[in-house]
Amino acid sequence: MSTPTGFDELIHPSTRLSVVALLAATEWADFPFIRDSLSLSDSALSKQLHTLEEAQYLEIQKEGGGRKRRTKVRLTDRGRTAFEGHVAALRAIVEGAAKGPPPRDATPPPEDATSRDRSAGTSPASNQPMRTEVHR
């Protein structure tokens, strides 16, 4: 199966996908809100935000200074487009799996004597009909 158009390897890891999905639902989000919502450490979130910012999927604004410093994050148009394309690709994968595998060759596989005997209800050792007991 080929990868559907729009599948984004950068967004796909679960932590980044969670960050982008959270940001897709809002205009701006504060760093502590994202961190707490996703149960991430400061360093883990910082690393993911940096990776997404380098790809120009996020914009990060730092306001104030010292103890009052505040970091706000938003999804860029490029990031939103990438996220929407990735979600569409994931849906295509899931829908394709729900339809089942493509049809196989119509020719049934060859049977061996043992499976033929079992399907006919005979014992492979004696070629006699197999007995079944019914308990009432």
C-alpha cells in the first residue's frame, strides 16, 4: 500500500500530532496550557515546538521578561494545511482498511488429503466417518 497524499512524517509522531491537533482548535495557546493538556515536561514540549517551528508549522511569541515571561504558540497557515492534509491521509488509510483487502485470485488453493478428509467429515487415519457426540 502506498502512502496517501498529504501524509506528513513530521507531524505523525504522536506527541507532535497531539500538539498540532490542540493548536488547530485555537488561535493562540500558552505554553503551560499545552504542557498540562498533553502531560509533557517543559523540555519535551520545548523540543517538539522547536521542531515544528523549524518547519514553519508554528509561530512562537515570547512576551515579558524574567519571572513574568510568557510563551504563546499558534499554528501557521502552513501548519494548518499540513495538519488537515495529514488528517485526510489518515482517514484514507483507515477507510481503505475498513473496506478489506483487495480480492484475491478466484482460483482456490490446492487442498491436501488431510484437509479434504476433515472437510468431508472423515478421519484422516481410517478414512471412516468421524463420530460426534451430542450431550443433552
